[in-house]
Amino acid sequence: MKAIKFSFINIILLFITISLNNYLLNAKIVKGKVYGVVETGEKIPLPSATIVVKESKKATMTNAQGYFEIEVLVPQSIIVSYIGYRKDTILLDEMKQFVEVTLYPELTSEELVVEANKPSLVIEKSSITKSEIITSSGLKKAACCNLSESFVTNPTVDVTYTDAVTGVKQIQLLGLAQNYTQILLEAVPNFQGLAANYGLLFIPGAWMESISISTGTASVTRGYESITGQINVQLKGVENPENILFNAYFNELSRAEFNLVTKHEFGKNFFVNNFLHGNFFNRKIDHNSDGFLDVPTNIQFNILEKIGFKTDAYENESFLQFVYNNSKSGQLGYFDTSLPNSFWGAEVNTRRINFATKNGFIFEGDKSLGTIFSFIHHKQNSFFGNRDFDAEQNSVFTSILWSSNENPFPAATNQNHSTKFNFTVGLSYSYNNYHQYVEQKNLSKEESVPGVLTELSIAPVDQILLVVGSRLDFHNLAGKLFTPRLHIKYDLDENTIVRLSFGKGFHFPLPLIENQSILTSSREILFAEDLKIEEAWNFGLSVSNNFLIFGDLFTLNLSYYHTNFINQIIIDRDISAEKIYIYNKTGKSYSNSFQIDISADVFPNLTLLAAYRLNDVWMTTNNILQRKPLISPHKAFLNIAFTKNPLFLDFTIEFNGGGRLPSTKGYPAEYRLSDRYRSFVVLYGQFTYKFGALELYLGAENVGNFKQINPIIAADKPFSNYFDGSMIWGPIDGRKVYVGMRYTK
């Protein structure tokens, strides 16, 4: 019996040994690299491409250089995929020790026209700051009439109405106002001053190739601003495959919009882009019957010319833009009677000229010289009820940057070490002349700010990048401004990146220009003291991780940012029911912003993006430290996108938690508001169908038709002391259904 048992055990051990030997003989580590073919025909490495073993479902991803390695039993097949490219299946056998895989963009028609189906949102792995890029595909996920409406499918940036009269929208980053975010057009500072309130309306969605959103303090090479972040808008250019784009938009309220973008190439080195835009809306709508227009009438003409020239050693890009915009709002009687002065009305008439040119010179030894020059003329004539507000801005910005990859400290560095350097020094000059007249009061300001900067990038090892920058500016009104900034990027492994940022930022205050919503109220505006420049520290920590679940790629982002103001201009609505006080910070003012988001391609052609964000913003008003009013601390977000040519579906759910309202205790009982506003949900959806070069789209904003009830206080008595159209925390114009078409060739 024992012999039989012993023989049985031997047979089992022999079977295990043979099986293990077979596995060891057949299992092998296969290495490889994944490339993707881009529009120019070149092959580029694809980071985070997915490799799945077809038989076992074992999976891995490529690193930043496109390399991968995976253990397989041969013969087996691997499936290689990347968003926007066709999957490829490779059979592995004993002969293949290294495989090179080339993926090609998806095909869109039987004519074999190649078009890469770009991801709508890209997290830049190589960026020193946490940076998101809304691509041209992402900009098509909503109607995106202009820059202020381009962030509906993005959880990081909030879009809010400024007031219930003008209908202007602004953005918020980290829970703080738009003026703390530096906004660039083609990497040129562009939206400061008078454009801070209406400027986002002047960049049509159809003109944009991408929007880059960097959170936290940015590089010092663009100035001392960007306290909460930096947004750069890239217009369509020579790299865009479309020679012509025509876009038409029409919504149920009878708003019409048209865009035309053309590209002309003259040889290999010179190109011209033409941008035309026009929109028109003249319908008088008052759905809530408060006597005021829900949506202001508007007419805009907008033209921009962009030229570029490029050789191996020199590059130039320049643009010139002209804008005319006229907007009217107010009581219905203001439009319907021959005695408009008997009714409350508002009109904003804007003319803007914007010119910028950039030059880049490339020298031997990895050295380069870059220059920027820009000029802005912006004139606004406006009135809000009995208040006249006329303003004019003339601005010049110029900078010169010298950059070198040579080691600036050769004596202090081991020459055999593989440390990588980039050293930048530069000079800048900014001039802003602001003429402001409010009710005949002269509030004009003139800024003259020369500055010097230096920035050093060090990569002591492949996993770590350190950027140390500082600048010293000499402000004619605020004195010396020293701006230090530090950024650290650590690649924990091939799929995990940790970023740390710390630095200071400044902002020159223009409280009436940047907060024109307060002009839509009858409150008396009082400057309690001379205003100082705003100054704040910002600290940020973010982690990005790519991982696989059942062969599907997931991207997880965690971020935390703390902003602490040394000085901030307070617009205090809490002290008095009939007055607004403007003064320098007297107590604490800070914000904490935490966000978690995860995106995944959970099924073929289906992408999900879910996010939760907490903006904990506090400021001292009326000598009390309390939450900043009219901001929702809690936000949840879900975007569902289905993409399979020729069909594109997109749906967004946005939850906004309740928040604090400014005190209305001094108002008459019939005009008092509660201390808080309620939470609400806003839905967006769009359906797009593509017929070759023609795209037709149908969509809706605010699908659930949620509206803030009676957003104007004392609308029945607009010339009383209690009239106020600035208490806005939610949508005011309800559901909007729209249709449109895009033609590209």
C-alpha cells in the first residue's frame, strides 16, 4: 500500500516537473517598442500604449519612450492599442526577442482618408506642472461658441455667470476668480485689464486647436501673475490638416453664429491662416416675467489674421485681430418705448485691436533666443442704468529670452555625470495705460513694469526634473516685486508621476474693470482706502497614475492646492444692504482645493470621466472669516462619450453643492434672501453624425431646464436702493437646444 502511495506521489511530482519545464521552456520575456504614425507620416513613440496578451489577458503599458516588456508563453498573441489608432495583433514565437509595433490612425471612410481620432482630454506626462490639454476633439464635445463656454466638459475649470443682466460668463480655477489665472493666446499674455470681463467672448470655439490648463503657479518666463494657474489657447495653424473649416450654429432662442477658418501654404516655409466670425441675437426673451431680458441682445464681428514663417534656424508667428461687439440688456420697456430713459437699460459697446509677434532663433550647441512683442488697444463705452462706465486700455508687452542646454556650472559638476540642464535668462517690459471713468469719477491707472528673470531646469536622473525660477520686477506703483517659484516632477515608475509646486504670484487690481457685475446694482460703491497690489503664495501637490483593469487603461489624478493671500482686494457685500465696500484684506483669506478624477476606456469606443472637487475658499468680510459667497464648495462631474465613426455622442452631468449668499438682512422683507442657496444639477448632451467632410450636430445645454428663480433683486423697482442683478449662483437662461454643422476640407 505504501509503495502504491509512493508511486502515485512520484507520478504527481513528475507531472509537475514536466509542466514546469515546459513553462520555463516556453515562457519568455518579450521586449518591444510601440510607434504611432502622425499626420506628417513620421513615426513617434507612443507612451502609455496598452499591450494585452490575447490568451491570458495579462497586460502592461509602454513607458514614456514607448518601450515595454511582458512575460508570455510562446506561441501567443499580443494586442497593442492606443486611443485614436487602430489596434494591431502580433503573434509571438521563439524567434522574436524584440518586437517593433507601428500603429496607424483610424480610418474614417472607404476613401481611406486618414484621420487620427484624438483623445478629447490629455494629461501632459512631460509637463513640470499638472497640465491638461483640451484637444480639438474635446472642443467639439459641446457647441463651444466661445472660450468662456469651452470648459463645460472639463471638471477642473468652473464657468459662472457674473450677473443676471449682461449674461457674461467667467471662469474660476481653484475656487478663485478669473483674474488670478493668467490667460494666454498663443503663449502671449492677452486677457488682462479690460478683457478680464468680456475678453473670453472674443475667442470663438471654432478657431481653437487646443486649450492647455496648468494648475498652480506657472513658469516665471511669462510674468509674475498665474497665482492659481495658467491657460493657453492655441489657434488653428499650419499643422492643422484642414485647409478650410466652416461652422454654423443656431439655437432655439434664434441666436445665429458663423465661423470660417482657411489655411494657405506658400511653399514649405510660409503660411497664412484667416479667421472670420460673426454672431447675431436680437430676440427679446423674458421667460420668468420679471420685466428684464433673460439673455442680452448681441452682435459681434471678429477677424484675425495669423501668419507664420519657419526655417531650420528661424521661426516667426504673428497675428492681428479686430473685434467689434455690442450687447444690450435691461427691461423690456427699454427696447419697446420711445422713452428709454424711463426704464432700466444697459449697453456695452467694445472695439478691440490685438497684435502679437513671436520670433525664435536657433543656434548651434542647443542655444536659442526668443522674443515676444504685443500691443492691445481696447475701448469700452457702456452704461448700466444710471451709471456710465467708459474705459480705454493701451498695452504693450515685450520680452526676450535666451535659453541654453549647456551646463551653467561646469566647475561644480562632475563632467561624467548624465545630469541634464536648461538655463534661461530674460528681460521683459509691460506697459498698461487704463483710462476709467465711472459716473464722472476718474479712476485711471498707468503701469510701467520692467523685469528680469532666470530659470534653471535640472534633471539629475531620468526620474526627476527640478525647475527653479525667480524674477524681479520694478513696478512703478507697487515697488519691487520678487517672484520665486519651484517645481519638482518625480516619475515614481513608468506609470506614476508626482508633482510639487511652490511659489508666489502678484496681481495688479482693477476692481471695477474685473468686477463689472457690481455695476448692475444700485448699491453705492465705496473705496475705503488706497488699494495695494494683490499678493499670494500657492502650494500644490498632484499625483497621476495609469493602470490597467482587465486590459482597459485607467488614468487617476489626485491634486491638492493651497493659496494663501498676503494681500487681496475684498469686494464686501456683507457690511451694508445699500453699499459695496472695496478695501485691502484685513483678516485671513485663503483657499484649499482638492480634486480626484478618473478616466477610462471601459468598453470599445466608450470613454468615462468622473471627478469630485472640493473648493474650500474663505475670506474675511464684515470683520468675519467666512466662506466666499456665490461659490459651490462641492462639485461632482461625470462625462460619458461614445465615439465610433461616423457617430459621436457626449453627455455630461454636473452636480454643484449649495453655497453661501451675501447678507441681505438690511433689505426689506420682500427682497431678503436666505443665507444659502440650494444644490443643483446641470446636464449637457450632444449628438454628432459625420458624412465625410460634413458634420451635423444636435445638442442641448442645461437639459433639465434648471434656473435660478428671480435672479434680480427688486426687479420691480430697478431704480430703488435695493436693485441688484449680481447675486448669481446658477443658470439664469434655462434649457437651450441647438443645431449646427461643420464642413472641413
